[in-house]
Amino acid sequence: MKRSLVLAAAAVVPALLAAQAPRAVTEVTRPAAPLPHKHAPQPTTAEITAADLMTRLYIFADDSMMGREAGTLGNVKGTDYIAAEVKRMGLVPAGDNGTYFQTIPLKTRVVDSTSTLTVAGSPLVFGTDWAVSGAAPVTINNTPVVFGGTLGDSTSMIPRDSAAGKVVVFAFPTQGASLRALRGAARLVPNAAAIAVVAPPQVLGFMRRPATFVDDPSNAPRGATTPTILLTPTSAAKLFDVAISALTPGTAGKPVTAEIRLNVTPVPFPARNVVAILPGSDAKLKGEYVAIGAHNDHIGMNGRPANNDSLRIFNHIVRPGGAEDASRQATPEQQAAFDSAYGAWKIAHPGAAVRMDSISNGADDDGSGSVAVLEVAQKMASLRTKPKRSTIFVWHVGEEKGLLGSAYFTDHPTVPRDSIVAQLNMDMVGRGAASDVVGLSKDGAVLHGGPNYLQLVGSRRLSTELGDLIEKVNTDDHHGFTFDYSMDANGHPMNIYCRSDHYEYARYGIPITFFTTGGHSDYHQVTDEPEYIDYQHMANVAKLVEDVAVHVANLDHRIVVDQPKPDPRGVCRQ
């Protein structure tokens, strides 16, 4: 699942976020005993089984896939595996030029180090004094500066008219700080020449990293594109004659001149959606499609190897949300609990070698969804009587980089977009145990999983009928799940509805449902390994999704859309 900008920032600038109130989580239940580190693959069957899923996931989330980051060799290997499997099943290629692949034009963008920024004729040093976030080059010459207030404090913002044609400088909030505020800054004053935000030096390091984007001229970026310049407090002080903390909105500063250039290069390896079709059996309905999807990428590798076993125990006690809780530090009680737990683990594993690990294998996120879709495809392909409507299976690339592959597919579908009657998305469907913190309710209550636990998101946001049908299938066909809709609440701060591939279909008015067993302490960590997956639970989820897909495909009418459709070019808000 894609991390929101606020969560990515937490991993990079923990000191910045330390002022936030910690979650009220004191759960120290030990995670379930793991399976073996390696597993010999076995032939898969037509049925959806835990054994099949285990074989598939140990292949797909193996170290040899190198974390499957979009645009890398590891992701190519992962998508090759998926394509080989759907070919073996006899599914019809639905990618580019008769293949199973739809390649997206993924590129990287970095600021050229020769870029310049001067304040009243005095140059600032790129990377030390300033950085920039934006999709376009910047040229401004002796442009007036005005202080706009503090991000997130709507009572202190200057009027939009006062920002027109100027460089608007915002202070970064000292409480509840997050980089999410940076994303929204440009929308506050879209008529400004540029935005400048006074931010801690750690943020500059984060924003200097290469950005990936889809170079698709046919579709304009969503939301405002005003460039955002990041300034350290020291460099920002050169803009004004008084301290930043003493400024009032509307205070004029010294003029700024900037020439900011960007270097854009294609990623070294193709970034590919995998697309395959199971044709329908009804001559009149086979031109309509039920879409089933997951994302095939993860976050790759990093240069900071960690002790896999000790990190897993530490995160389970201190950071039960994994990367969601990256800024949390251990309390004395938690540190003592970790020392005890890790000591017990070492006693139970005498002579065990330290497993230093730098590969984020993404077994649950979203290896689980990817292989579950393969199992669903194999089951549906084996049916004696195929569903009336066709089924299109899409393994999206670049979800972790901002839903890039699903956005590209829905902007450039390989079947008519209005022929897709519904989309069922699986992302992180391999966990959900009682020992997992699977999320938080809108009011901050801790959510735990269980043997029949499953979260549904978005199932009634466009179609009441789809949500009702899933409930009915679960009951009538005795799947036995207890559905949790907590994460689907309007205004939920975790914004899950907007953070996986289903939304890219929903923005075009296609009814969706997101199936997930929720978060856990291995989320976006090197510890998200196949040995920690509950394969029977995952098989049960896949069976439900297959059953729902067949029911939707066999309806005598399209799923009814009875709720307002979003703006396809708008910004998603749960």
C-alpha cells in the first residue's frame, strides 16, 4: 500500500515529528511463530489453497526479486513471473501489442545542481540552504516576497489576491508537523509565482531525492503545480529584516531571483502493468468486464541493513504500525519488554546467525494481493462454465510511488473504460491476526485483527448495490468473515480510500471495493517476509473475492451506480 506523504516523512525526519502525541498502544503480544525462511515450490492446482499461495508468495517475495521497486530489474523479474503464470493458465493478453505488459512511461526527475537562488542579490547554496519540490522548471527575476502565515493555520493565511505574482513564504507548523502540509501549500495560493516553506534541514534532504513520475503529456497533473522552494530557517532569515517567528502575514520581504533546472531521465528498466483477460461466456455481456487487481511493486532495497529478527520484535512492541509509526521511540517500559523478548528469542534459537537484511520483500504489501489475484485467475479459468461477463486481471506497477500504474491504466485502458462494471482490489490480505494492530478508528481507537477479520473500504461509496452484494455473498455462501468498515469512515486521517489502486477506477465512476486485512508492524519494513503470512486466512480472502467477482459477472444488469461520481482530475479526499 502506498504510504502517504506524511508517513514517508515520518521515516525520514523522526525528530521533526517527535512532538506529535504517540499512539496509545501498549500491546506487546508476541507475533505468531514464523514459517521456514525458505520453501520449495510445489505445483499449483485449480483450487484456491493455502499451499498454492505459499508456493507463489515464496517465489514472488524472494530476495531474488530485490524488493520489486518499479523501474528496477527486480520488478521486471516479478512481472515476468506473473505473465508466465497467466500465459500458462490460457488467459488472453491485454497489454501492449498483443503482450501481457502495458509499459508506463516512468521517469525520474532531479534538480540540476547548477540551479541558482539568490535573495537580494546574495546567493544561497543548493542542497544546504534550499531545495525544491515541483514538476516544472522555475524562472523568477527579482520577484517580490510576502510572508503568507503558517501552514495549516487557516486563520493566519493571507488573501489569495495578496499572493498574486509573488513568492509566498510560509512557516512550517511546530506542532503536528508533517510533509502533508507541503503537498497542500501550492493549492492555498495557486496564483503565486512560487511557494517557499521554512522547514528543518532534514526535510531538505528528503526532498532532494529523485522523484519518479509518469511522463504522460495527454494528462495534466492533478491539483496545483506551483513550485515549492524549501528553505532552512537560517536561509529564510535572509528574506526578512525580523525573525521568522515575529512575522505577521502580509509582511514584505526582500526580492528573490531563481533559475531552477530539472534533469529528467527514463528509469533503467521498464515499469509494467500486467494485464490479462478471461473472456466471458455470454455473447451479449462478454464485452463488459469485472476488473480484479493488486499492485506488483514494492519499495526495493536500502543501504542500511538491519537485524531482521530483532527489528521485528522491536517494531511489534514499539511500532505496531510499522512505517506508520516510524517516528516512535521506545519508552523505558517498552525497551525493557524488547530486551526480555529478544533475550528469550536468542535462548530459543541458540547459535542462530544474525540475519542482516536490506531488502524490503513486500510479502504482504502487496505480494499477498498479487498472488491472490493469480489464484483467483487460475480458479476462474478452470470453471467449466465461465462467468457471463469477461474478467480483466490487472497487476498494477508503481502503486508505491503514487498509484502510477493504475492511474495510467485507467487513463489509457486496454479495454473501453466504460465497459468495466466494477473493480475489486486486494492489497495486504495476508495478515490480520489478533496480535496485529491493523489500523486505528477515526477517533484513534486501536483495531486488532482476528481469525475471520477483513476490512472493506469503498464498497458503498459509488454503489450501494455492490456493498450489499458482498455482504450477501459472505453470508449466503458461508465465507464467515467479520467485515470492519472502520477505515472507510469519511474524513479518516489515514485516508486509506485514496491510498491504493482502487481509487484510480473510482475517480472514473467505476464501483470498487478494497479488500485488506489491514496494517501490522512489518508494514514497509525489511521484515515483511513470506514466513509471517497467514496463508489460510489469505486463501479465504481470495475465495471471497472470486465468489464476489463471479456474482457480479453473472448479474443480469450492471452494478448500479447510485452515489455521486468524483472529478477524475480532482484530488482524492476520503
